[in-house]
Amino acid sequence: MKPLNTIALGRSDLQVTPICLGTMTFGEQVGTETAHRILDHSLARGVNFIDTAEMYSVPARRETYGSTETIIGQWFAKRPGVRQQVVLATKVAGPSRNMDWVRNGAADLKPADIVQACDASLARLQTEVIDLYQIHWPNRNGPWFGSLYFDPSKDKDYTPVHDQLQALAGLVKAGKVRHIGLSNETPWGVTEFVRLAEQHGLPRVASVQNPYALVNRSLDNALDETLYRTGVGLLAYSPLGFGTLTGKYDQPGFDEKQPELGRLARFASMRGQRWARAETLAAAREYNALARAHGLTPTQMALAFCYGSWRVASTIIGVTSVAQFDENLAAWGTALSPELLAAIDAVRWRLRDPAQ
């Protein structure tokens, strides 16, 4: 397998592997013992980058809020010296999305909330510093999580970007956070954070964590140029489209009676999301057939598409077992031919980003 050499994340001094272990399954689909086994194995295989969030596990529930960070913290506590071997990323949840157990469902993320959330994450993670602290979704009105359009009529007062940056700067100055990042952002959001940071001498965002997958390449419609020109790294999440790009949902019809298939089957609440749209499933089945026609598994092609893209600094893989981790890692170094990339683009031309 091609070596997993580390790279600098954006313009920061964080040296991360081009594959990141996403942990949103820990605490819901994956119990503590298995989670620790996956973490051990990931580190042994050379992956030094771990991503989590205060709201995990997924699907988000009151009962499991913070459970993923707690599981990772327990792992650190049981493995002396391991914390120094990994780059640890987590996120503060943005304004409430029907989660009244997060800051009582507050509609605005205030500076004091950012500080409190960071302190709580540090406690759960049993660490003194977070290497990359990200805002999980923007603290303003905008189009994300499957919304297609920006609607200015929904604008209202939110904590300004400058104030958010100042709160994050305070965490960096206090030694609680090394670098900051964004998630589910737009070109405007990235440029505004960068502009204000440079104007006021505040911390510069190192990365943006956004979806990037064959069924959601909306990033290619301007955000890629923004990241390139601002020197901000992309952390690509859901490269397998919540499992749709593995082939497991190629047969029509699935429900909670088939939990072995994954989240879309196991949790009815997730079947209303963008990843489970009929259009997403139809596109995924075309991509999966294309992979097989070129002698690849759907998983290999979908991951190789992200792994090989100049746009991506690190691809976040979410797994439920060591075997699944190894399958995802094995795709590293797989090269897609120019002909196959052209065929992928041809599918996208007809079935444009159904999971946007």
C-alpha cells in the first residue's frame, strides 16, 4: 500500500495523515470496547488524525450527546502516551437544529457558548488541548444540510463572525486549542473568516470540513477555488455517501429490519436525509455499476475519487469495525484512469449532486 505520509493542514503546523478516522458511530452503532479496538488499529496502521464532535454520536439523541468524546477520552486515559501521537479534532455545535439538549436549543451560538462547549469537550476527551476546534455548522442563516438555496428573508441577528473569531482566539491564547476550523461552510463564510482574521490579527482557519462524494460534489462549484486561493485545507466527510456508494443499498427497499446494512436502514430518522433521497440512491447505483465495470468495488472507486483529488487534504472515513477500516484503508493508492474519471463526470453531468 502507498505510504500514508503526513501533510500540513492548510497553513497550520498540524501534520495530519490524508486519511482521518471519523467517530460519529461511536456510542450508537459502536460500543466502547469495539471503538477502542478501532482506535488502536487505526493508530497501528498509521492514521494519526481523529475527528469527533460534541453532538456525537449520530443520529443525535439526548441520551448519547457527548458519548463519542467520552469514549475517546476513556481511550486516552487507558493508553498513556497515545494522546501525543494523534491530531485530535472536535467541533462545537452551531445554532439549534431541533436539539433542545444542546444549550437548551439556543438559536444563536454566543462567544460564552463556544468557551463553555470547549471546556466540556476537553473534560470528556480527558485532554488539556484540542488540536483543531471547528464550528460544526455556520452560526447564521444559509443553505446547508440539503437546502438548495440561500433565502435572505430568513436572516436575523446572530453573533457576528468577528465575535466568533475573538472567542476562538481566546481559546487559542489560553492554550486550550491549537488551531481552528469550520464545517459545512460556503465560499462566503470561508472568505469572511479569513478576511477578518487577517484584518484583526486573529487565528486563521486551517480547514473546512464539508461533504465531498460522488453523489455530492457541490464543493466543485466554487468552494474548491475558494479553499485553494485562501490556503484552507478540505476535510472531506461522507466520501461513501452514508453507505450508498458501497453498493449495500443497490437493491431497492430497505428498513430497520436490515440494521446490518447501516445507518440509513437502521434509523428511520435518517431516511429523510439527503443521502437517502431517491435521486441519491439512483445516482449511487450508477456510480457503483461503473466501478464494477472497471474492475473495482464501489467502495474502492468512491474512496479513490476523494483520496486522489487535489481538493482534499484528508478524507474522513467512518467505520463500525476493524474490517471495515481495513477495507477503506486498502483503497489508498488506487488510481482512477482518465477514462474512468471522464465517465464519472458524465454521470454527474446527468445526475447533478443529488445529495447536495
